Amino acid sequence: MASEYLKWKYRDVKPDEKVELTAAEKRKNWWYYHKFYVLAGIVLLSIFGSIVWNALHQVKPDYQIAYVGTNSLPDDTASAIEAGFAALGEDLNGDGQVVVRVMQYAFSGGDEPQTAMAAEVKLMADLTECESYFFLLEDPEGFQRNYGSLRRLDGSLPESGEASGEGTYVSWVQCPVLTQMELGEYSYPLMGGTASGSSDELVSKLYIARRGFWTDKTAPYPEGCAALWEKLTEGAVA
């Protein structure tokens, strides 16, 4: 009875007519629901391509430094840091040269959040694979709180997952060896002009730390990296 009543009640109700979207509207609709999947795919593909390219073309570094900050370091500054570390380092892999690589993970995406997403994914890959031994950090407390990957300055390991960064880092300017590197000037094109400044002043705001290892998996050449760490932080005032 109820079914017959409902049929009678809605006898004059007509179903909505199917709206046919234009090709442009279909594309816009598809992008609205799938854009984040596309962006994630692009990020993963770029990371995979970068890994493959690095494996085939780049010289393997003896030491790797992970810079984590809001904005990328200028190329001149990164190169000067690499040269400064290399001058104190050794040929750990036996290829006849001392190679230091600065990997940059900058999280300022601006209007392009996929940039920050890509930096996060690449940093997580670095941490998972134990690629970097040294860290240059803009916010060491925030880094340790989010990733819990740093060793204490006295060589001990915090409890796994410990959020506090206390005692795991030292300021660049508190390390006499680092402040004596004299990194020089940087410059790069910016909005039709040139931005320039002192690399020494730029890095004076950073902190240096090193990776802790809680399993058998470590960064390449951990003993050689530890020896360089001792040189870099010699005389440091924590």
C-alpha cells in the first residue's frame, strides 16, 4: 500500500534531466578530483628519476650533508661549504678525490605546495636510507621533534623517538673550525637583477648536528664521518 501511495504522491514529479558537460568542463571536473594524485605521482616520478640519474652519472660522495631549512642555500654557499668540508676530509671511497655533497631540503613552497611536499618526501628517503651523516639545520629543535634522528654531542643516542633536541646540535658560530672556513660571497639572479651577500653571515644562523643510528644500518663510511665530525666541532662551545 505504501508503495502505491508513494507512486501516486509523486506522480507528477519528473526526474532531473541529465546535464551533458562540455569537454572543457569534463577536464576541469576531472582535475578537481584527481589533482592531488597527479601531483603526488609527479613528485614520486621525479624522485625516482633523480635517484636513477644520480646512480648512473654522479660521483659517489665521501661525505653527505643534509641542509634543512625554509629556503634553499645559494649555489655559491653550498659549493663553499662542500669545499670547506672537503679540505678537512679524506678520500673514504678510494676514488682518488674527496667529494662532499650538500643535499638541500627547503620547505618554502609559496604558492606551490608540491614543492614542500617534494622536499618532505626526499628528506624522508634520505633519513630512511641513512644517506646523510651531517646536518645543517635552521630549526634543530623542530627537526628533532619531527624526525628524532640526531645523535647527542657526547656521542650517546637519545631514546628512540625522543622529541627533545637538547644536546644534539651546536651553532655554526660556536665551532672555531667552521667559522675559520671563510665561505666568501654568494650571488644569484633575482627578478631581473642580482641578489648577493655573505655566505659566512648566511650560515652563521645555522646549526650543525650528526645522524644517530639505532640499527645496523648506517650512513656510508661512519668511522670516517665521525673523524671529520670531531675535526669540525673541535673547540666548540655548546
